[in-house]
Amino acid sequence: MADTVLIDAVGFLFCLILFSFISKRIKLPYVGLIIIPAAISLYTIGPEPFLFGIFLATGWHLLSVGVALIFPVDDL
């Protein structure tokens, strides 16, 4: 039991960190192509740490880009 929890936690963190870097380096429409299949897979499969890490990282990037577009901040 403890082994699977550790593997799930490591897998979640790996996907979260990996897709945080990936989503910052690819164009915005391609990020949408990553998050939509991850969301559909989470809905159909259920809670999966790898998919949740992908979904959380790409969703966070989309949220920060969207907020930056709506509320632009001038550099000081």
C-alpha cells in the first residue's frame, strides 16, 4: 500500500514539473490540445495521478496566460 502511494506521488510530481516546463515552451493552442485529452481521460478513467499532474500544470499555465491577457501589467 505504501509503495503505491509513493509511486503515485512521485508520478504526480514528475508530470506536474514536466508539463509545467512543456506548457511554457509551446504555443497556447497546443496547450489546449494537451489539457482536453487529459480532462477527458480523467473523467472516463477516474483519479489518476499522472493525468492529474498533466491537467493541473497545463491548466495553471492557461489560467496565468488568460489573467495576463485580461489584466495586463506594465513593467516598472
